[in-house]
Amino acid sequence: MPAEANAAKDVFLAALEKDTPAERAAYLETACAGDAGLRRRVEAMLRAHDRPDPLLDRPAVEHLSGAGDTVPLDFLGPTSRPGALGRLGHYEVLEVAGWGGMGIVLRAFDEKLHRVVAVKVLAPAFAGSASARRRFVREARAAAAVTHENVIGIHAVEDAGPVPYLVMQFVEGKTLQQKIDRTGALPLREALRIGVQIAEGLAAAHKHGLVHRDIKPANILLENGIERVKITDFGLARAGDDASTTGPGIIAGTPAYMSPEQAAGEKVDHRSDLFSLGSVLYAMATGHGPFTGGSMAAVFQRLLAEKPPPIRESAPATPDWLEAITTRLLAKNPADRFQTAAEVAVTLGRRLAEVQSGPGSSVTVAETDVFGPAQALERARASGKRPWLRWAALAGLLVATAATAWIAAKNGSGGRDTTKGDGPVPQQPATAVPPSLTGPVTLRPKHALKGHTAGVRALAFSPDGTLLASGGADHLIYLWDTVSWAHRGPLKGHPGEVSALAFAPGGGRLASVTSGEDDFRVRIWNVATAVREAELGKRATSGMWDVAYSPNGRTLICGGWDKKLYLVDAATGDERVLVGEAAPEFVRGLSISPDGRWVAAGGSGETKVWDVTTGVPVATAAKLPDGMCPTFLPDSGFVGWNHGEGRVYLCAPSGQERKHWRSPKGHIDGLTVSADGRFVAAIGENGLARVFSAADLTEVATLDGHQGTVWAAAFAPDGTKLATGGEVDQTIYIWDLPEVCHVRK
């Protein structure tokens, strides 16, 4: 490397360590010693460094361009994996996903956890600098502190070895910017769903004292299939007490979406991110940002001095309340904006519930939530109400504002309101005893869903996590949106209680059964239309306790009171008996192995495993505890529960018991396993709801909320939420688990 380049690099790295713009400017004045060329080169490097990281601006799939031919990879170790580029720690590097001046992003396979990850490596040219390494690791750890489903997950940070690197969640999908470029303005419901999730992710970051400083559509990833929001690129994030400009005359962020105070080079706090969120909402509503111009100077001028054009000029159908929310977020003075991301999430969540519930819903939104107290008072005055009515209205609005702020503060990360029926109702604040490695945490529910008029008997999340299906002793099925928690339905058709639900692997169909002795049909529902499409099963003679789809979705397996196991062709409805007598009294607790080769069932008498094709029992399962309702684990072992004994069992693939846990509250009535096989939730009498590590049945969390028997439970596909259903309280509780899962990884 030429001497001039080395000198610029050394000054650049030292300048990065200065805490304030003044300190950095003073250092450059001394270090460059009148060398204008060196000063220009260092300032250019500082501007490039503080610009959004192009490696994380877009989904990794957009970078798969064969750049590996020119990227230095000599820091990788040898690999024995065919087709791999090399090895970094226990990560087999599959390809280069992208690269820039400061770092390289690799797509890799984690050999310990068997998952694909993104590995961001500090560029080898900077890896020899102690200050560059410290800065890289410090920023990585800051981002890793935020554990939330709407923030890109940081799995690990490694600063030993030839180059430091961080390991991130690998998200395949597109950015919100790409979506807007392709479709223009988004439908109202879609914009609100995305807006709620951005606000909740920001609330989590702000809770940890981080200001993102570059919220824009290009930094919002939408996961393939489900379009779950993932906020990415925390390269500009700073602690709230250090979120100022990053150099002399250098302003970090993207002009079209940054706040006025950020553009002016002033110190910023979390409310700067809220201005940017308002700009993103504006872009989703109109198809373009609020401040545009032919040059950067023109954009800055409009950002600092002008109001954005009304949304309705570009999108006349925009509701006045959405324009008001956006206008409040885009206030030039931070004090006139919403004051927390949690407050924004609550307000948008309420409006989303209203939109989804349709005309005539019971959802109400306080005007202060949308307009702020001052604007709400002006609207009251403009309405022509008598003075005493205006003051009474204002008092009520101020109380509503205080209540909203209290809920947001108690929620910390800004969770949405609990819903009842079609709309939000006040919720019991979600709380958790801080997690530790020495004992279980106690959790309180985040949401309480009311709809069923009898006990909740069955729960199932859709494979993409956007819906929760519930079935009850009231013979009804509801479909709950997992962002707003508003429901569709009820789906009617069962003459008895709904005892089990199962989504097809593609998520488009839902199967349901009832344990009523005179109803033995498997009903298939179209999830999009909530219409019953078919009734399958003709050979059964009594009600069903359980139903499950095969991994490929072609076959349904069910069983119940007549002691038999049935295979039903999901397309044709053709049915055959797989096992003539699977249990001496009834079949309950169906589970299909991950590869689809085996089916296990229990509930009474012996617990058995059969070959799905032949119905022949598997000899290695002979040691499973009698009466256990089993579930396969990814390692081919089993976890199961026994109602009468009140026990949860952990068993080896051979069926040999490894460990058991006994309920202190009486009978156990169900068990569910997270999709990755790492966690188990057991439910039962007297409000029993516990979460365990599937590795050794170590208790992770006690869920405190239900009164009476808990009859149903289901993990969300990503494992960050658990739903439970009560028999006596007729309530579905939603529990947030990411903190627990993060600690236990």
C-alpha cells in the first residue's frame, strides 16, 4: 500500500475514535498539518464510513453476483465441504454476498446449529488496526443488544483470530424500497402492518438507548413469503447521548428521510427516528418520499424550511387520520411529534384493527393519539361545541393521552394493545422477571384475546406466522391476525367442540376435527376466504381427537375415539385405515416425524410409533412410557406428556426415558414444541403453563395468567411467541419469549 494511503488510513482510524465533531475537527487540524490533500482524503473516507452500509442496505440475495473472484478471502481456513469457499470458525463459507470498503458479507452455514447465516467480516485492510477492530466490535455489540422479531438478529460477535466478524440472521427477501419501486403506493392495510412492525422494532432499539439514524425504505427488509419487517443496518446507530453529527461538516443518514435536526448537524435523540418513520409512512402512502428535489441542496432546503405536500395530493383516498399521524411525525420540532415509538405502534395497531374489522367495528381511537393534545383541542373548537363541552372533551383527551403514555411506558418495547373481539381493549401490562441462567423467569401475558364463549380447545399458528387459528368448545374457529390481533370469523360447521387444528404446510388450508362422538369428519377450510371447502373421512365411526398434515401436505393423519389411525388423501379425500387398533381406549397426541416416515400416538395404553407407509410398529419405540402422548424432536428423540401422572417425559430415539418432570399442579393436558425443537411448553390444570429447554427439561419460564385449566398451546414458527388457551377463562393469552430464548441460546 502506498505511503500516502497508509497515512490516510492511520489518520482516518484515529479520527473515528474521537467522541465529538469538535474533537475530531481539532484532531484533523493537527494530524493533517496543513496537508489539504490528506485532509480531503480522510474526510472522504469518513463520509464513506458514515454513509449507510451498502452491504446491509439490501437483502443478501441482491448481492449474489459472483463478486468472490475479486474479494480477498485469504483469511479463510481450509474446508472439506464440496463447493464451499473456506471456513471461518465453525462457519462454512458458501459464497460472497457482498462487499465494500470496510467489510465483506458472506453467506455461510453454521455447522453447530445447522442453519444458514450471514457473516460480516471487517475488511482485512483494517483488521490490523486495533482501533478499527474495537469500533467494529463495539457497534456489533450495540446492535446485538436489541433482541426483537422486527430487528435483524445478531447471533454472535467474534473478535479473536485474524479478522473480527459478526454473525447475523440471513434474511431472504426484498426491501420496502424495492416493493415501493415495483408497486408504487401500498394498500392501506399493508402500509399499516408494515408501519406497526417498524415502530415496534424502533421501540426495542430505543429501549436499549440506541438511535438508528437511518430509517428509510431501503433499510426495511421484508422476509420472503410473510413480509415480516426486519430493520437492518445499524451501522449508523449510536447511543442516545452520542447521537450527533459524525464529523466536521459530515452529516450521517439519508437526506430524503432524515430529520431536520439531523440535517442541521444538531444533536439528535430517538425522536429523530420517529421523523424518519413518518417519512417512510408517507412513502408507503404515496409511492415517494416527502422531500424531493433535483439536488441534495434542494432536498435539504425543503427538509429544513418547508412542509411536505399533503399526502392526498398524490393519494386522494388516504384517510384523514393517516395524514394526521404522518403530519405529526413529520413535525419540524421534535416536541410536536409523537414522543415514543411505542406510542406510534399502539396508535397504528389500533387503526389496523379498525381497518381489518371493517365498518361498524367497536374500535375507537382517541384524537390525541392521532393529532396530539393541541391539535385535538383546535378540532374541538372548530366543531362548534359549547365551551364547557370543549373543556370536558379536552380533559377526556388528556386522560386518554396519559393512559396511552402509561401503557407504552409499561410495555417498554411498545407492544400493541390487547384485543377483544374485533378491537383493542385495555390490557394487563406485560412484565417479566429479568431472565437469568440460574432459574426460570416468570412472564405475564402480552395480549389477551377474547372471542370464544366457551373453553379454548385448540390453537395453531400458520406456517408463515401471520395467523393464529383457535378452536373452542363453542364449536367455533377464529383466525387472528398476529400484528393487530383482530380476528376473522367465526368459522362455523362443527356440531361439537373443536379438538384439533392443523395448517397445511403451504398455509392456504386449515384442517379441523371435533371429539364429539357423532362427528368424525375432517373439515378443510380455505384460509384466505374463511370458507369450508371439503369434509373428508367416511370410514371413521366416532369423533376425532387429533389431526396432522404430513410434511409434504399431501396426507392427513387423524385418530380418536374409535382407536384407529386413518390416512386421508388431502386432494381426493380417499381414506384408509393405517392401524386398526392404535390404542385400547382412544388415540390422542398424534405426531409425525420431520421426514414424514413415522407417526407416533398415545393417550391410553402403550405409546407406539408406526411406519406411515405400512402401519408396522417400530421396534425401537417399545421403551416409550405407557400412556404418553408423544412428539418427535429434530434429533429423532421424543418429548411427551401423561395426563393422569401429570408428567412430561424426555426420551431418546430408542424410546428410553432420559428425564421427566412432574407437575406440582395436577394433571397435564397438552404439550407443544417450538419449530426449531429447542423449547417445550406444557399446560394443564390450575393454570399450569411452563416452558422448558428440550435438551434437558430445564424449566425456562413460568407463564402466570390463566385461571383454571389450560387446554391448548402453540409456538409461533419463529419461536418468539407462545399462544395458550384457557378452559375456564375462555381466553387466549399471547406471551412474548424472545428475551428468554436469547438468554438460553
